[in-house]
Amino acid sequence: MPLASAQSLVELVERARGHDAIWQARQAETDAAYSRSEQARAGLLPSVGLQAGANRTRTEVSQPAFTLNASSQTATLSAAQPLYRPANRIAYTQGQRSFEIALAQRDAAEQDLIVRTSQAYFDVLAAEDTLRFVQAQKEAVSQQLAFAQRNFDVGNATITDSREAQARFDLIVAQEIAADNDLRVRRLALEQLVGVPGVRPLPLALPVALPALSPADPQAWVDVSLGTQPQLRQAQLALDVARLETRKAETGHLPTVDLQAGYSINNNPQGTVTAPQGGYKAKSASVGVQLNLPLFAGFSVQNRVKETLSLERKSEADLDQARRNVEQSTRTAFYGVQSGQGQVRALEAAEASSQSALEANRLGYEVGVRINIDVLDAQSQLFQTKRDLALARYNVILGQLKLRQAAGTLGDDDVQAVNALLSGTPAGLPAVPAAAR
């Protein structure tokens, strides 16, 4: 597949948003949470009802004797407006907080989608690099095998050199098969995530210029996470809901006041037992205020308050634990990126050293001071270092994304910045805004 048909990270993240079932399920849950929060508003708004009915009655009277077949129709329109119901207002506030929790969960799901897509993206790139390096090593071992065979044919080397090169070649063939299968599996995982067949990620631009951490202080990242991390926001909002639940339980001792109004029509065209000689139509209207004052409910209110206070203390403990987890995960992610950057620098130096060692061993083999296994080992070390270096670079990029996820700031700007590393115009990942620090 030509490079022009490769997909960028931005493109695949957008496709994942429209295909990933986990993300779509979270969006649906957020919509449901909004509708649920709006349901609580009903406790503050008026309610109106209409009742209507029709009856036919047969009445037989013995003294004086007569029979009455009467029909009647009734219609009642009633309305009520809560005037003082503190529990309803608290329930409405709880509904708003619950919706905010759903929004925080959606933010966490969106950041998780970015990380999962990026992980799958770079897993494919790493598998492609592994296969390419194994094939390059296979070609180098093949050349060394041919060189050893020629030396043996002319009597300049023993059969041992050929046997060693053949054994190494057979091992590389097995590694190539495994690497090819791993690449297929990684591509299938990415295709399932984004819903696009034949995915080929755009590789890193060369020379690779990895972004630096900004800010370079772990405490600055922790400070940001304490204000933006979705999981921490969820725990704080859950504590707010628990406190509101306690206030709602305490309202069990308070009165409620409602404004009620009604209008009814009662039509009896053929009369009734008490007025059998003619029909009538009655209309009535009413308006008033109803007070309901609870006096004793078997200590249920007191026990409910005790229950909610215990749940409130639990939510406070959950918030403390969430804060500690966020601080730890943010610091762990920060030091992971720092360690990865150090590994990249060390592996870049190791790559240059391994290349020099391979050239020296090849020259030594040609002049007879090195044996064939030395050359094969040097080749293996060089290609292993190349694989490790490529993987370390991908891990640094993913580590920075995960650090931003741990701090709760991961977004489309970060994806665009990583995409710039792929498109050939490297640019550092955006720094955390100074205001957020």
C-alpha cells in the first residue's frame, strides 16, 4: 500500500468516535442522565389532570313504585402547584449534579478513546518496525551465510561458520513468521476499533524529534490534575449528591404546602333517585391551599438521616482515595515519560555503538581475527537495539498522552500535536496552560 494511502492518527481517532461501541454507549448514558435530571424538575412545576366518566344506572323503587333508568356524565379538571416542598427542590439539584457526573464520565471515556486508539495505532507501527528489522536481519544473515560458504569452499574457513550462519538464519525465519502474525493481529485490533478495513498508520517522520515535557515539574502536573481530572470531579460531585441526600432526608420533618384548583361538571339529563322528575347539570369550581404536616412516622425519618450521614462519610472517604489515586497515577505517568526519554537517548547511543561494533567485527572476520559467530552476534545486537529504540520512541509519545490523561487535560490538541510528528512537521505537545497550573 503506498504511503499516500496511510491514515493519520487524527483521522483514525475521528473514525473511532463514530464506530467504537464503548464510546457510543457512554454518549447514550450521558443523554439518559440529562433526561433523568430533567425529570426531577417535574417536582417544582404544576401538574394538571383531566378525569371524565359516563355511567348508566337502573333504579327500582317500591314505595312509590317506579323504575328509573338514568345516565350521567362527569368531567373534572384539576391542577396543583407545589408552593413549599423542600425535598423536591433538593431532588432537582441532585439531578443536576448527577448529570454533571455523567459529563465527567463522558470526558473520561473520550480521553480513554484517544489513548486506546493511539495505543492501537502505535502497536501497529511497532509491529511493522519489528517485521522490517527482522527481514533486514534475515537479509544480513543470508549474506553472511553466503560469505561463510564461499570461504569454506575456497578453504579459508571451517564448516562451523556455515553451520552457525545456517542456524541463525533458520532462527530468523521463525522470528519473521511470528512478527508477521503479530502485525496481522495488531492491524485487526486497530481495524475493529476504528471500523476501517486495510488500515495502515502513517509512520513517524524522520529524523524523529520527540517532544519535551512541559512543564518539567511533576508537582505542576499534580496541581493540574486536582482541578481537571474527570474521576476526581466524579468523586467530588458524588459527595455533593450525598450531602444533598442528607438535607433531603432531614426535610421529612417539614411541612409541605400545595396550591390546588379544580373545575368539575356533573350532567344528569334523566334525573336521580332523589330528583326523578327531571335532569340537571351541576358545575363547581374550587381553589385552595393544602398543608400537610408530618407528626410521627415511626422514627423512619431519624433513621434515614443516620443512613445518609453514613453514606456522606463514605463519599468523603471515596473522594480522599480518588485524590490520592490521581496524585499517584499522575506522578507515575510523569516519571514513566522521564524514564522513557532517558531510554531513548541511551538506545540512540547504543545504536551508533552497535553499528560500529558490527562494522569492526565484519572487518575482523575478513582479515581473520574474528569468527563468524562474532559477526552474527553483532548483527543480532544491532537489530535488537533498533527494535528497542523504535518501541521506546512510541512509548514516550504514548506516555505523554497517558500523562495528560492522568492530569485530565488530554484532548484533540494533543492528538493534533502527535499527528504533526507523523506528518513530517514535528511540533512539541502543547504545554499545560499557565492559568491551569
